Amino acid sequence: IEIWKAVGMDLSRVEFRWASEEICKNPMDYWSRVIDVARTFNLPRVVRCSQIMGREETDDLSAAQIMYPCMQCADIFFLKADICQLGLDQRKVNMLAREYCDAKKIKPKPVILSHHMMMGLGEGQAKMRKSDPESAIFMEDSAADVKRKIKRAFCPPGIVKDNPILDYCRTIIFPSLGSLTV
């Protein structure tokens, strides 16, 4: 929500819904949709979405890990989302949702807005991880937390490739401010 506010969106005509609250109100509707998604696609198609959990298609997946893409796909329809704003790592499950629309003749298809995945702040971290709070800057972080995390981040002099601080600059600072003076 804070991201939409930050870009100046008029929130007076936007409804934000929490999936957990909606599912608890209508569990039969939700789980019926999850099962329908699961019945619509074969196992290899669902397994291709397993990267959303940091897994690879070749990993030994539990049944719960196989069901998760079906649940995430069902969320889109259960919440009646017109626009889905998710990271690029969610792209495969978003495409599953659009394929589900084709299979079930659902119109209109949800609009998918995929955004850049910010690198984790540690060396070799391709993306931030909620499970490692020190690898990410959160909207709720205090100014002191942000400063501490930035100071500890992987940013060796002269290294541009896979540098999380330069990723932040390229993605957030330069588009907004045009430059950064150190």
C-alpha cells in the first residue's frame, strides 16, 4: 500500500484486501477454486511455477509446495483482483492465472504488473529475503535501521556487477533524483 501512496495514486477508488481475511470469510469458495486450478493443469505445468518459493523444477517438492502455485493463482480470482502487482519471480504463477482464464473462458484476464526484484544486501544474494531481515530494507524500517543496513551491505569499491547498493541506486535513486553524490 505504501508503494502506491509513494507514487501518488489516488487511493479513494482503490480497495485493498487481505487474502487471509477473505479466505476465512469464505473458505469453501476459496478451496473450491484452488482445487479447480489444480485439476485444470497437469503436474509439470504447476511444478514450473515452483521457483516462487525459491525452489527449482528439479527439486524434490512436497505436496504443499506443489499446491502453493495453485493457491496463489486462486488468490487472484478469489479476491477478484483486476491488477496484480508482484515481483518478476512471480511471473510464472501469473501466467498460470492467465492460462486458467483461457481454460475457463474467464474475461477479462487480470492485468499483471511485474516489477524488478531488488537484490539482497549481502554478497551473492540475488534477491531480498523476508527470512533474513538484514538482507532487505522494509517499508517499516526506521531511518537508523536503513542506515545500518546500507553501511553493512555488500558494496566493494570498483565492483559494479552484482552490487546491491548500485542496484538500489539504479532502481530507486536515479529515476527519482537523477544522481547521487557520495
